[in-house]
Amino acid sequence: MRVSVVALGKIGLPLAVQFAAKGHQVVGVDINEKFVELVNAGQEPFPGEAHLAELLAETVADGRLRATTDYADAIPGSDAVVVVVPLFVNEETGEPEFGWMENATRSLAEQLSPGTLVSYETTLPVGTTRNRWKPMIEEISGLTEGQDFHLVFSPERVLTGRVFADLRKYPKLVGGLSEEGAKRATAFYEAVLDFDDRPDLTRGNGVWDLGSAEAAELAKLAETTYRDVNIGLANQFARFAGENGIDVHQVIEASNSQPYSHIHRPGIAVGGHCIPVYPRLYLWTDPEATVVRAAREANLGMPEYTVGLLEGAYGDLTGAKVVVLGAAYRGGVKETAFSGVFPAVEALKSRGAEVSVHDPMYTDEELQKLGFTPYALGTPVDAAVLQADHPEYAQLSPAELPGVKVLVDGRDRTDPARWAGVRRIVIGRSVSQ
């Protein structure tokens, strides 16, 4: 097949490589000229994605994958077009901002050939595929959905850093606007993906047709919103436990030993492109979802709460030298989307602290571009807040933070045995040495 992938970001490029590795002719289109140049040179434009470098080099070298900035070069004659353009959410209003997706949809519609399958993989509010993209594509292309082309929604369900493994591990969900569209989407994804054996799934691993685009849209929102609500509950348990001398981590371990309990881990922040964003997309179409709204508010309050723990243990933070450990939103990932580092730094500054930031994945220059004062291990400091659970921090000790009096470990990552003589506080545990 000839396949076009629109947007070669951290999901789109691995998808394009996956399709090409299965023997199909793939053209990726992206507005970022530098990305396009690097892809065509067989070089990964961003680090950290397992197996991407070698598979990209291989598929470009044998002519199965190339990139372009020109939709007229990528879209005409395609058997399938897969769209993975980012959707943003207004931080103040919670409304989705469709600008980039609308521009991409307009551009692909102008070049769409009859007989093409169009699949949106970007997470969307329920009803968007049918009510926004279908009429836009039909009006611009002059083609009729269900007759001249087929439109489906098939959400990406992968995490950056392990995209290829996740593509095999999880069922591929599809939802069409017609029965024929769903059949074509099922056949397409069966031809471009491989699936691990999953005897734990009663339905079996593979492509799952959910019956409608709306069901597929809701499935992605539901699985991510569930995590936000679960973490919000864990965070509320943690706050209560910490105030009452209870170790919430032992409580969660005990609760989860019963098969109907699946409580997540509490922590300083919920970050990334998915969990902080998708509940807001759900709330946009279901504003009466009070449980979802309460969980989002609970999670948003955790950086301030964590800094409050530091203030309570250390005292007045005015003039105190405080380092925030971890700029990334989670350990092992070089990404700051909705990272807790931003509200944590602001909360510390509002208390008069002199704040610096350390992250083993970022250079000093990169931290400065993010607006932070870089911190070098070995520099004297009064207190520390661990924000990202990088594996390197498991070996951290006071020797690397000379003068540190209080550590608030927002992820329960550090080794308590290494912190004798320093007051170490963990969210939901409040154990200090």
C-alpha cells in the first residue's frame, strides 16, 4: 500500500517507520523543514524512542520511507492517510484548540484522491470525527464520505519511548462512520501492525472495531481520564495519610493485594501530553462530570501542597537555596509537557526561595531556555524537592547536595538509607530521618 502519515512527531514518525517496516510505501508530511531533512537523511530528529534510529535508517535507505513538507506530494494516490497532528487545550478555559488540526485537514482534503481511507489517531472530543472533520473534508474535497472516501477514528495508545512495543501489546481500536469504512480500517491496521499474544484478553489481541467513531473517541478519553481520577484519589488518600501518621504506600500495597483494587501512586504532579489534557477534552463534552473535574483539581493542587510540606519542615523559605530535581514530567523522558516543575518553581519563588533546577537529561542551556536557573550537583543548597523520578535519583545522596537540610521526595524515588541526618519527607508517608 501507499500510506501517508500527517505530522512526524513523537508518535507520527514511529508510526510511519512501523508502516514502512511492514513493507509499505510511506510518505510522511510535516511543516517542520528540519524534521523532514533529518528523516530523509535517515536520522532521528528526537532522542529517546527505542529502536527508532535503526528502523528509520533502514526504511529510508531501502526507499520505503521518505518525508516532505508538500501535501500535494504526499496525499494524492494514497491508499490510507493517517493523521497524528497535535491538538492543544486552552489552559484557562479548557477548550480544545483545533487550529493545527484544521490546517492539516484542509491541506489533506485539497489533495484527497477517491478511494482513500482517512484515519485520525489524535485524541479527540467525542463527536469530532463525524461533526467536524467529515463535513470539512467533504466540502473541500468535493468527495462524499462513505462513497468516495472513508473516515475513521483510531486512537494512538502508546507511550513515547516504547511506541513499537506498545503497538504490539495493545489492541488497535477503530471506529468508522460506516460499516464499510470500519472494514477497510480493520484491514489496513491488520496489514501494518503486528500483535503480541494476549491470552489475558477474552477478545484476543488485534484490531477491535468498536462500532462507531464516537465509541472509539470515548474509549481513548475513558482510559486516560480513569488514570487521572485514580491518581487524584491516591493523592487525596496520601494527603490524609500524611496528616494522620499513616504510610499511604503500605496502605495502597495492601489494598491492591485484593484483585478489585487498582489504586495508583500519589505524587507531586501529573504531567505529559495525555493525562492532564484528555480529561479536559472529556469535560468539554460532558461538563456535568463532577468526579472528573474534582480529580483534575486535586491533581493540579499537588505541586503547591508539596512545596507546603517543604515549608512546614524547613520553615521560612525566604532566601533559601532550593533545588528542584527533575524538569521532565516523568522519569526517563526528555519532555516537559505539563510538567510539575513549572508550578513547583513558581510556588517556591512565591515564598521567596532562590530556586534552581537539575535534570540529568537536559543541558544547562536547555534548562535556561525553559526559564530555569540550572543547578550543578555538588553546589551548596538548603533544601530539595524531587519532581521527576529519573532512575539516577535513586542513587542520590546528601553528598551531591552539600548543606541540604530537608528533602521532599515527590515521587518516592530516593533511597532512605542514603539520607541519614537529613529530614526526608515522602508524599503520603512523611517519614523523616
